[in-house]
Amino acid sequence: MSTVVEVENLGKLERKMVLSFARAELAQEKSVRLAKLSKTVRMPGFRPGKVPMKVIERQYGPQVELEAQFDRAARLFFEVAREQSLRVVGQPQLQPRVNDEPEQIVFDALFEVYPEITIGDFSKLELTRIQTTIGEAEIDRTINVLREQRAHFHSRGAEGAHGAGGEDMTARDGDRVTADFVGTIDGVEFAGGKADDFVFVLGQGRMLPEFEQAVRGTTVGQHIVFDLTFPEDYNNKELAGKLAQFSLTVRQIEWPHLPELDEAFAQSLGIGEGGIEKMRGDIRQNLEREVKRRASAMLKNQVMEGLLSSAHVDVPRALLEQEQLRLVEMARQDMEGRGMANARSMPISPDMFLEQATRRVKLGLILGEVVRTQHLAVKPEQVEAEIADLAQSYQDPEEIKRWYKADRARQEGVEAAVLEDNVVEFVCARATLQDKALSFEELTAAGL
């Protein structure tokens, strides 16, 4: 008769279940496994499928019996877990015991259970909801950005169909500059500090601010020497915080000519009919969609932080380790995407992601508890509405809808987002909510 000796608490979430069952219970299962093995096993001197059972028993019997013991222990473990309503995290660690009763098999099953989660009082949360209005000025600024993105350049001072760019021949923001330069530290040229015919647009922020400031006001053929201190957080650690001297010669300065704001410009943006007015309407819709996305993200971040601060939850070690490994894999995929050849072999310690993984696991457990206790499960019509909303920002919404529905993983991503929205809506209905007006520029500066 199979028995459970005890379930012992080893810590907050750690448990040990002692499983005991008779060796005789495995006899039939062992025979079935050996019979199945006999059909495929190959041994010298015997034809396939003709190896005597006694030979197979002698060769493979101990291994097969051990496998049967582990499988029996696993089945018994989950039977007991269901009977006792144990919320088991992951798989148990099964350890066979050496005991004095050869006809009795005893296993220790080490496992974790999901924690009890204490959810705080949502009415004590204070949240800020962002309100942003899109007006004509925001549309005009967006159109200007689009024109700048489609600018073509002319050499400053050279007469052409669009003029010479004015009488001032000096470089200014928006101009495209071609230059030769070399950088040194303590008189020694450093790697990556030299370039010929290097092209950049002033004011775009591609170069460091001190570099751009030195080039502003220069003219073609001018040679300048200037100092530049690399930021402490510069991505090249060998240069971070160091003082360098640059020697630079301006080879060419080109001024930007923006396309005219006319029907042709609207057509270049994919506007088939409706011209400028249709373009402005589409831009308004896109900006309003972006406002909604950013404002929702800011509110969601506040709710998630509120959940973390108001709830108490112990983190199961198995879930934490699993999340750390997942973040390591995401880091490797990111490096591969950026073309790093050694992304797979590079050593990455899971401990690097301990804090991030802990937060993610905690939040996942809290969200799950809120969804379970408040019945906030995702409904099919919510997923349909979310996919339709996502598709609206594309030229062919129906194609995007089909793309989402063709892959279960994509749908699960949408479901996860909707589930979070359900929690946010539930929490906001009970928290203290204050509206705050932000301009579109202030909203986009938030970086979400």
C-alpha cells in the first residue's frame, strides 16, 4: 500500500514530502518496460528483437527499475498534492532514500508552494492621470519634423534652383557638415578618434554637445582645435571621463531644403486622396493614439508600483531562477540582434538580473492574485478590440489583424496586455485619481 509519511515545512515556502511505496508495486510496470525495450535493443550475437528477456533483465533491469521508481514517486507526489490542495511551484526534486527495508521504496520530495499573498488597500493609493490635448500647433510641429526628415541638401553658397541658402556661410543647426578630424588624449591618438569625410547633421545630437558647439559657426576650409571631455557614462569605458583634444577641418557645409507643403508632399506620406487636410487628420489621429499609449503606460507604471509597495509576497526560488535564466536568454538574443558574434558563448551571470527578476516575479504573483480573486480574466471580445486598436495605426489594418491571429504567441502577448489593463482599471476605480495636464512635448519627454 502506498503511503505518505509526512509533509514537513522547511521554510516559508519550502516543503518536504516523504513518499513510501512497496517495491512489488513496480513489478508489472518493470515487466512492461523491459518487454518494450526488448523490441528495439541491440546486442552482439543476437538479431534485433530476439535478445532473451533474461539477458535484457540482467543488462537493463536496474536502470529500468530506477526509472520506474522515479515515475511512481512523481505520480504519487502529484496525487497527494491534489488531495491536499498544495499549490506546487514547478517540479519536485525527488531524492531516493537508502532504507533498511529492501521491499519498501522511500523518496524525499523537496518542493516549493506558491506564497500566500496579502494585497493592500487600493483606496490608499494616489495616482495621477495625464491629460494631453492635441491642437493645431502639435500637428504643425509634426509636419515640420516630417519635412525635415525628407530634406535634401545643397552646398551653402552655391546657386541652384532653391537658391544659395542665404548670405551667411557659417555652419548652423540643420546643416549637413562633412569634416576630417583626429582626436588625441595626452597627445596620443585613440582608437575610433579619427575620420575623413565624416558626415553629420548639426543639432541632431549624433555628436557630443561640445563637438557640435565647436563646429557651429565654422566655414568651409576652416581648421579648428578644441577640447572635449567625454561623459562619465560614455559607452566606451576607456574614454569615459577623459579629456581629449580634437583637430578638425571642415570640408563641406550643406543647407537643408525642406519639401513644399503641398499635395505632392501629402502623397509622399501615402495619402492617396484628401491632400493636406487628410494628412492633417491622419496626423491628429496618430498623435492622439500616441498620447493615449503614453498616458496609459504612465498610469500603468504607477499602478504596478502601487501593487508592489502595498502587497506582501515571498518569492519562490524556482520561479526566481527561471526568470533569471529567461532574462539571460533575452540578453543573448539582444546581443545577437546587434550582430555580436560571441553572444552565445559570452559568460552572463544570472545574478546580474537578480533584482529585475525578483521584481518581475513578485509583480506577476500579485497580478495573478488580483485577477484570480477579483475575477478579471480576459474575455475574447477584449482581445478582439485590442487587436483592432493596434491595427488602426497601419496602412492595412485587416492584414495586421490576420498577422496577430495567425500566431498563438502573438495573441498571448495581446492577452497579457489586456489582463494588465483589467487590473489597472480595477485599481483605478478604487484609488484616489488626480488629473494632471501635460503638453505633448512634456509627455514625450517622459520617455515612455
